[in-house]
Amino acid sequence: DAKTTQPPSMDCAEGRAANLPCNHSTISGNEYVYWYRQIHSQGPQYIIHGLKNNETNEMASLIITEDRKSSTLILPHATLRDTAVYYCIVEYGGATNKLIFGTGTLLAVQP
Amino acid sequence: NAGVTQTPKFQVLKTGQSMTLQCAQDMNHEYMSWYRQDPGMGLRLIHYSVGAGITDQGEVPNGYNVSRSTTEDFPLRLLSAAPSQTSVYFCASSYSRVASIDEQYFGPGTRLTVT
């Protein structure tokens, strides 16, 4: 079973920041938070992952709360091409790469 | 690099037929896996491989076989197709078997319909 809870859908205006929440209240100390997205039936695409520190790359920022029970993926300037299903995944970092995908959040970026 | 390639893109089978879905990667990745995605659902892991000659079962392995004779290729075989296997199949690969070290790269998918 997925270890995360995400809202089923969200809207965001083009050019604004998109903040996608994820709850993972049962996360353990050695589990990472991963984010992937899937654009309309394509294969999922990796976005970012982190353990406890905030992370940033060219696509997004990942903010993890101090107690690690929740996190937020931030797309700083959403475009129409960011419309996709976003998956938040929690998995043991040392484990074989067996990610368990839930149903994710459908982010609709509006013009 | 072509990345992860999958063939065919679409396939229609009759119940009881067998077939092989092909997956190849040209990135010298150690780890490869197969997922299926049913309508409105997330991806579920079928089988995975941590290197040539080594495979293991995921969440939903029944009705599927895999083998990994080379680093590049990881075919998925449907032994006797059933309507419940109608789905989109994704192959993925990563450089490392360890989740925290490397991202997974996904192929474009094979859309399979079993009638």
C-alpha cells in the first residue's frame, strides 16, 4: 500500500507557483520522499527526492517539514506543460529501487 | 542515447494467446523493472532485475515471466493472456539498484488490450 496521502486534484494559474502537498505521517528515519510526474499517459518522469533537508533542482523545490510527516513540492512558475499527475512516494533509501506509486495529484495549470 | 525503448506501442491479443513485450535501454543501467498501469490507477510493479541473470517478483507477478540475459534487454512475457491483463505496461531502468542514489527512467509504454 502507498505510504502517502495526496489531494486528488489541484488547479494553478499559469505563471504562478504550484504547491503540491503530501502527507506521510508514518515515514521512518531512513525513508526518502520521491516525486515523479506523469504527463498524459507518458511514462513517469523523475522530479526530485530528499531525506530531511530541503532540496532544489532545475525543475522544482522540495520542502520537508522538520518532523518529516509531510512535504510540499513547489513548481516556482507553472506552465501549461506542467499539467500532469504528480506522485509523492516514500521508500527506504537503501532498498532496491521498487517505488510504489499511489494515485497522485492531478495538477491542472490554467491559462 | 535512445534511453528506454519499448515495442510494440500498441497490441491487441485474444484470450489465451501469449506474447513478449520488449524493453531495451542503452544507458548501461544495472536495474530494470516492469510496471503496469490500469485506468485511473497508479503504477504497480510486476517484476524487476538488479542485473543480468537476476530477476525478482514485484507486487503483481502472476501471469508474467521475465528474464535478463543481457544488461540492455528485459523482455516481459505474457504466458496466456487474460482480459484482466488489459493495461498500459511501462518499463523503467536506473543506473543503481539503490533507490536513493539514482532516478528511474521510464519508457513510453505499451498499450495492451486482451479481448
